[in-house]
Amino acid sequence: MSSFWAIVKLTLRNGVRSHIFQLLLFLLLLCVVIIPGTVSGDGTASGFIRISLLYSLSAVSTVLALSSIWLGCFVMTQDVESYQLHMVVTKPVSRVRVWIAKWVGVNLIHLALLLVAALAIYGIILYKYNRQEFTPEERERIRNEVMVGRRVYWPAQPDFREISRQIVRSRIQSLQQRGLNPDTSPEAQEKMLKEARREAVSAASEARYNTPRTWTFKGIPADLDKPMYLRYRPYVGKIASEGQRVTRALWLVGVPKATTQEQANVFQSGGRGYEIFLNPLSPNPEQVMTGEFHEKTLRSEWKVVTPDNEVVVSYVNFDDSQAVHYFQPADGPKLLIEACSFFENYMRAVLVIAIELLILSGLGCAFGGFLSMPTAIFVVISYLLFGSLAAYMTGLTYLEGAADHVGQFIAKLLLCVVIPLQTFEVTGPVASGEIIELAWIWRIGWYYFLCRALPLFALGIIFYWRRELGLIIRK
């Protein structure tokens, strides 16, 4: 093992001496010190924490990701092109050990930098936050909404497939009743189903004027002694950032009541014998700025969780112009319940970034072991871009023409071997106080590190092991 650690030390020394790495290290220092120290947010306590975390942690992860790719390619190609590896392989040291030692050395540098930078950002943000003159109400809000790890519950979605079939059947019957002969070929029915599904999804995102829009959240703990937070972002007129304005709306929450007066506790009903009564969260419709996130508090003493572990909420649009309100699926509404501390959730985010750096440095070492440095960097970045584009293509719901279908099919095949970088984006949830589930971290490690990255590492080691060093001539 002495040879292994000797190579690790040599990798550390060569990495630190690299001018590009020194430049990236300087950028990392700026991200850690300047961004948290200069960002002021929107003037509120929650805005200060969210923006500081979002900008600083995103900048740190980006800089370290670029540095991991660069240094992974650099340490593998430098020894080959400078003929240092020619001397190493004459000794009883296998190339497999050399590859693993270099990968470990690159990771030691970046994981140490990540840990130091993350703790520094955490400390600077808390220091500046404690020095801000926020009111006790704002500080309580920031503790409940941002500086916490809250589990996310999404509303139950309707069966769009069955709804689409019902729409198509209704249209065919309507045409037949009018004496028309609709095209019932498989191609025509498939087209009609796609159009019906698009209409059903669009209708599910709408909240029309003075018409209640109801959502049901399932799997909520019945013995909850903590408040729940309803997070949402509405749009008015259209789903776009421009043209948004102040509107009026009213939220209602369902409170279960036993149908028999003899029952003192509805949770003794075994899931039966209760009705849900919708109670408004405010006496009058409230003014809401569309295009921005808002949160409503559902207190534990209200007892809004039904015996079936459900929570029912309703939204009523009272827009002065009677315009339609829209809700994107990713923007809620969703329920958030405190599950862990802010520091624990923050360190979970750091762990996800660490997994990303392990993968990126390994890809750099894998391709740098048998390619020249510019080619290796190009191949790694192209591989990551393919992953991002494939994830985008598979997420498209509206496809037009055979080319779009073929492109989505190819994207699904690519996702079996490529790694989409947007999967590792965790700064947004942390800045919003949403918990990063340990089960999700395990899936990330299993699907992307073990099942996709490690085979590429092994392939890179094989090519590196079989590379003919005598053919390498420095011009």
C-alpha cells in the first residue's frame, strides 16, 4: 500500500501545482466569501437565506464540478505525455493501482474543498442572519419555512388516461348521434387520445373564477403535532413570468367531523362515519401576487388530518377581472411538514454534491487514461450534455410528428447509459426548506454511481491498462 499512497500524494501535489486548478480555487474562494457577504435578498429574512444559499452553494458546486473534470483529465494525461508513467510501470505497480490512486487523490482534494466551503458558507450565512435586524415574527417564519428540513407531500393526481378515454368516447358518440361517421382507425384514435389528454392536463391546472379547485393529499401522519405549510405559486392569464399581477383568492381547508354525535373523537371511526367541512383560512379573499411562491400555515390544533390520513384543501379564484388562475404541477400546491433540522438537511445536500464530484472526477480519469487532454475534456462534457438533453426530451409531454417520437425514444435509450447533471441539483430544495430524502440519495448513488459510472470507470481502466506507451511521442 505504500506505493498506492505515494501515488496519491504525488497526485495531490501535481493537482495543486496546476495553474487552472489554482484559478478555480481562487473562484471557489470568491464564491465562499463574496456571495454570502454581498447578497442581501429581497429585504426579508426568508429571502436573504434562500438567495444566499441558492447562489453560493450553486456556485461552489459548479466550480468544483469543473475542477473535478479538469483535474481528472489532467492528472491522467500529464504522466503519460511527460513520460513519467513509463518509469512507474517498470516497477511492480499495476496500472489499475495507479488509476485508482489518482482518482482517490483527485477526490481527496475536492471533497476536502467541498466540506470546507460548505461549512464556511453555512457559518457566514448564519453570522450575517443573526446580525440582521429582523422582527421576531420574521425570524420565526424563517425557522419554520427555510432553516428546516420539511418533507414534501404532493396531491393525488387524477387518472388522465381514463379521463382521456372518456373524452374520446363522448366525442365519438356525439358525432354518431349527429349522423357522422368518425374515423375509428387505431391511428386516428391515438391522435384523439393525445389531444384529449392534453386537454385533461390543461384543465387540471386551471382554477376558474368563483369555482372551487380542490386537492387531496394522502399519507399524512394522523398524530401530527407540528404545523403543516401549504406552498404554492399561482399564475394569472397564462403560465409565464411576464404579465403577472396582483389578484385575489381564498384558501379553504377541510376539517373532518364525525357524523354521529356520540363519537367524541373522529379517529375512532376507523375511516368511516365522518364528513369534511371546508373552513376558510381568512375571513375575506386575500391579495396574492401571481408568479411568486406563497405559503399558508395549517396549525396542528386545527385537526385537519382525516382518519384516512388525508388533508383536503380548496382554492377559490376571486380575480377582479375574472381571469383564469393556473398551477404548474412542479409549483404546487404541496404540503410541507418538518422532518429534520436545517443543518442535517444541508449536509445531505453536500453529500449529493460529493457523489456528483466522485462521478465527474472518475469520468475525467476514465477518458483521460487513453485520450489526449483536450479530447478527454470534450468527451466528458459531451457525455454530460447528452444526459441533460436526454432528460429534457423524455420529460416532454407534447410531441408533434414522427421526428419528435423518434427523438424521445432515442433519449430514453440514452438515459440508460448517460447521467443527467440536473439530477444532482439540490440547492433549490435546501433553499426552500424541503428535505432531501435519504432514500432518494441512495437511489442516486445506486442508479448513477454504481450502475452507470462504475462500468465506465472499469472501461477506462481497461483501456488505460492496455494502452501502448511506446506509441506516445511528445511533439
